[in-house]
Amino acid sequence: MQTICKQDLIELGYKEHTARNLICQAKKIMVQKGYPFYNNKRLGRVPTHVVESILGVNLHIEESDVIENE
């Protein structure tokens, strides 16, 4: 499963506040789906498909970009 963090969204062109809000919304959705470990302030990486469903667009992230940021 591909994941995304705030910094990845910033690199895609989203402002910091927007990126932070997207990650927060995605974490809430994951908790509602039955993944309670996303209810953690220090966890900042969420599945990409959840952020895509919030935005309504597909995010094109190259695998090499994601690996370099970790």
C-alpha cells in the first residue's frame, strides 16, 4: 500500500496548512474504518488512496520520491 505524508503533499504543490488538514482528515477516515492506530498525533503517514478520495483526483507520486523522503 502506498502512503503519503505532509511533506509529500507540499512537494506536490499544496500549502503546508492544506497538507496538514488533508492528513488529519485521512487519519479520521481511517479511524472510522476501524484502524484505531491512526488516532495518534505523531503518526503523519496515511494511505494515498484515502487522500485521493478526499481530493477527488489521482496523485501521481513516483516511487523514488517517496523512498527518498523516508
